[in-house]
Amino acid sequence: MKNQITNIILCGGSGTRLWPISRTLMPKQFVKLFNEKSLFQLTLERNAPFCDKSVIVSNTEQYFLALDQFREERLKLGNDDSKFLLEPIGRNTAPAIALACMALSSDEILLVTPSDHLIKDEKTYAEVLKKAQLLAQEGYLVTFGITPLSPETGFGYIEADGLEVKAFHEKPNLEKAKAYLEAGNYYWNSGMFCFKAGAFLEELKTYAPTIYEASLLAYNNAHHETPIRIKEQDMANIPEDSIDYAVMEKSTKVKVIPSNIDWSDLGSFDALYEELPKDKNGNTLNDKHISIDSKNNFIYGREKYIATVDVEDLIIVDTGDALLVSKKGSSQKVKSVVNEIKKTSQLHNVHLTAHRPWGTYTVLEDKKHYKIKTIVVKPNHRLSLQKHFHRNEHWIVVSGTATVTVGENKYLVRPNESTYIKMGEVHRLENEGKIPVVLIEAQVGEYTGEDDIIRIEDDFQR
């Protein structure tokens, strides 16, 4: 089956139900939770035997995360025939898939997968993909229905008669979910699809013509270098809708393949708990967890020790700048926590360590009128040429050699040397060497927010 399918990988979404591990600028699909691999990397790895190329649809802000992790996997998989399509804003799955289809020939068979799912029965997965490919060759739009193991209220359902779809159903209450499970012909809606690019676009044109036309205009107006970049206003003009609402619930060409593939969307800490290794007392393994008569707890934290005494069935997540404590079984409500946080802070958006295209920065101290960071710049990378209106900056190099531009002056700053950038001065930090540059930055001013950056020139088109 290899060389015949293209994998469209959808990388949007911020994974709010896994906050504070998952943030807008480091969503769950890029967090390395499984043997130092992310769900995105596991998706690439899992589909490599069937797909020689992929179209990775990503938010512009997350492109460099996807690119770095793709490059890590490419070294192992040898898969180089792939492209990225960048959305400046999200408009849900129907436009994302449409834009990806427009970048491919109409006869190409596509496997559309989210980037944040876990599939452990890869033998059965290979079997259902073969069935899906045969149906897609005949012009059908194929969806994968996950064989339900419990009356889950967090998923939509597909009602089926063999391979025929009778109806799509919204997330049910518990009573309905139990009835679906007992009926035996209802499946969890996986959000995975297989079809020809042209077949999907024809159905989209028929059932959601405004999405089709706006997507076509946006694609034609896009910058078609590598990566493909959709213009923000064109993206904003596309109506927002899911593939289910826009096409799958209306088309007469839909088939469903029952799929017992040991699947999880890891949409909550309860789901994540089931997938992680545990100690003899049912606590998730953590080198910094001290357990005294504690059982069946989800414990996550890498920066400080977490001690539990006589507690059971808790979710405890510590990320340095945020602490979550919840009962197991209630973790779906974390999304409500994020809604509250958005009203008062940026904790939903970024971790203390933020990943940027050029490297990382870690906030060590953030007080009124000053902020202290560690900055790491990758070899042969540089920050944007920029200036600030509200802060001065002091840089002290710890290791590597930094190339610093301030106004018309360009000079080197070596380990244990420092430099000073006055408020309003145009400046740039660059690493022209072969090892990372590590420095301490002290910001002093009336305002030290990350939005006090005026970019004059940027390698990453931000």
C-alpha cells in the first residue's frame, strides 16, 4: 500500500483539556509524553509504512514546532516528500482539509488524521487502512468508527448498518451512551478519513459551496513557496465548520469502517492516565513523586518533588507556573478552568519555557518593572531585528559566542561578557557558531510583556 496514499496531518488545536501541560504555543500533540516522543511524531511513525508523503496543516505559530519534530522523525524514517500548509487562524477541519486537497492531484488517495491521537493495535490499523483504500478508490468518503469500550459521553457517535452510515450523533448524555453501547452498531467518531482529494472537493462544492469557493480563493492567493502560507484575511473569509457538519453528515457517498484499533484521543487526563506506565500502587511513574500510602493517582511534574500522603484517585499536575488538582473522573472540566484563566492571565498560552523558531527562552523571575530569562539560540539562527518601547535589556553570555547588532554596530559577546540595549534601540541577537548560545537576559522597564516587540525584519515571517 506504500507509495499510494498521502497523509494529511491536522496539527491545529490547543488541547485545553490537558492544561497546564498543553498550552496554545505548546499544545498536547507536540509535548513529548511517550518515551521522549510526541503524539505528532508517533503519527508520522505510525503512518510511514503506508504513506510516503504528507501534507502537514499547521497553525503559523506552531509551524516551527512541527518542522523541528518532523525533521527528527525524517532522519529515522527517510520520508522527505512532504509539505507544510500554514493557517494564520483556524477555521475548523473542513477548510483545513479542503486547502490541503487543493495542494494535491485530484486522484490522490488521502489518509486524513489528527496529530494528537494514540493507536496501539497497529496490525489491525493496517487492515482497516487497506479496506479504506479500496473504498476510496471507488470514490467513497470513508470514516473510521472506533469500536466503543464504554458509554463515553465525550465523543460523537456514528450509527451504522455494516459499512453504511445511518446517522451521525452529537455527544450523548450517559443514558444515551449506554443505549448506544448496548445496541452494538454505534461507533465513536474518530475524526479520521480516507478519500480521493477530488472526491472530497466535489462533495464540499456540492454541500458547502461557500466554504469551497472561499477556500479555493485563499489557496490561489497563497504564497506557494515552502511552506504554503495562506493570507490572514483570506483565511478569515472562509466560513468556519467541521468536515462532519459540512460534508460527512450530508453526503450520500460516505462509508464507515468499524475499527477496533486500541484508539484514544487523549482528550483528558483520565484518558492519559490509562496510557502511561504506573507503579505497583497504580500511580503514574514519576522520579520526583514521593508516595506514602497513595494509590491510583495521576502525577505529573518535572521541576519539583511532589509528595502525596493517603490520597487516591487524584490528578496532580505541576508545571512550575501552574498547579492543577482534580478528582479522577472530573478532568473534562479542565476546559472550564482555561476559560477562567483567559480572563486574567496568559497561563493558557505559554509555559515558563517557550519554544520559538530560533530556540527557547525560560522565565526565571517576573516581577513588576523587571523580568529575568535564560535564552538559548540554536546554531545558525537569529532573533528578529526588533526594538522595544517600554524596556531596556541587559544580556550576559553564559556559553557560546553571541553576535549582537545594535543600531549600525555589530559585535561579538563571549562567555562572561555582557552588553546593554537601551529602550527604543534597533537590535538583534544571532548565533553564527556551531554550539548553542546561552545567555541571561534582564529586562527592566515599566512594561515587560512579550507583545512589546516591534519586528523590523524576521527570518520566520512573523
